[in-house]
Amino acid sequence: MDRNKIIIKNGIVYDPLNKIEGEKKDILVESGQIVDKFTNSKDIKEIDATGKTIIPSAIDIHTHVASQQVNWARLLGSNIDKFKEVWKGLRLKNIAKDYISMGYTFILEANVFPSLAKQTIFNFQQIPVLDKAMLLNISNLWPLELEFQRGKIKNMAVFLSDLLSKTYSFGFKVYNPFECETWDFKELREDLTKQGRLYNFSALDVYESVVKCVESLGMPHSVHVHIEGYENEVGKENLFKVLEKIKSLNLEPNQKTNSKIKRHQILHLAHANAYSFDGNNETLINF
């Protein structure tokens, strides 16, 4: 059956943008888009939505609700009345309720350490209704030291593919790669191209290697990056160092999925507006 044509029948539709308030309507979807009619009547999948509510779906491509940093906040705030009053303890069911009330149906937890992925999965089980996925933060994986140092993409792909399968994750995130090793010396890293004291590769090498690895695997989601130093001048300099490096690779998106909807980039930049703290993001827009 051609899964690119779907009809959702007999649902009660609410769509404020199009001034539809509780009408019983059929929704036609072809190649990922809502259409007035199908191009042909072959191989249409039917979904009976009788008695169901249908709303426009919003997605959050970068959230922090079920990973280690939020759990630390929950732990630290568990005995603070103000935290429980204002933030409602960051309880998962409350978070889900807020998302659903705003029309969200999918959220992507954007920063999960591989060693703590099981806890995130447990947290996901406490979030009703919403579809969930997570990105693994692989910025500081010492098992990949030689791969980063020598650019051994095939070996890295085997390791990361296995890691992805074992943690049931959707993709990978790179965030301040190996900067924590600089913090051990009570320093802040000032140059992404400089090798560390404890390893013979740079942060820029990590960005390059992971992008190559993800494209070699043909993953649906490109590398999700959070480049260090955002909201200051150093962050803006770091941003363009990374972008220029990735651009110089001349890689084409290599998404190996059955979907006809394909991505057109090899890098997903988180918090892009934060690198234009001076109010001028023209250079980034035109990059």
C-alpha cells in the first residue's frame, strides 16, 4: 500500500486558523501535505476517526523535559516551595498537559547522555498522549578518541549505529565537544581549532567527524549542534568557524529513508538567533 496517501474519516475537526470549529470532516493527506483531493484513487490508507478530535499538530524540535539536566533541577527543587508553586515541580504530566493545550503532538528531547538514556525512556513513559523522541549528546565520548583523532568514519559509524539502536534514539547532538576536559584545568576554551591537553584533536574535528558519520549512515535527522559561546562575540566567531568547516566538506544530504520528504541540509543549528546578540543576523541568514 502507498503510505503517501491517507484519508482520516469522520473526525471532529478544530482548526482556528481556518475557522473550523468542531465540524465533522474528512482530512486528505498526500506526500505529507493536506490536500483538497488526491491525484488518483489508488492505494489510499483509511483511518476511521469516528468520535475522535482532530487538531492541527505542532512539533517542538528542541525541548528539555526528560533529560538529566531537568531531573537535576527537579531534585534540587524538590524541597523548595517556590519551585513547586511556580514551576509545579516540573512534573511530567503537567508538562504534557501544557503542550497538549497548545496543540503540540510531538516533542524532541534534545540533550540526553547515552549513559542516562534509560532514565529518559522512563520519563517518556510518564508523559501521556505526546509522541516523543530524543537526541544523544555524543560530544564527550572517550571511546571515540582515536576515531576523532584519525578521522576513522567507518569505525565511528559502527559504534554510533549500535549506540543508537541500544538507546532507541532518533539522532545525535554535538554540544561543546570535550570542553569539559578544559574545565578540569579551570579554564574556558577560546579556540575551537586548538587541540586539547588530554587529546590530539580539536572541537572542530568532532563537528566534522560526526557530520560525516551521520551522512554515511543516511540518518533521517542531520547533526544537531549547539555551538559554544552563544550570546557573546566568541560564540559568533565559533559559529562561523563551524559553518565554514562543514561547508568546505561539500557533503550532500544522504537520507536513506522510505519517505518522499527529504531534508536539504547536513547541519541543524540550535539557538541560531542567540548568536546574533547584537541584533544583526544578516550574515547568518545569507550564509
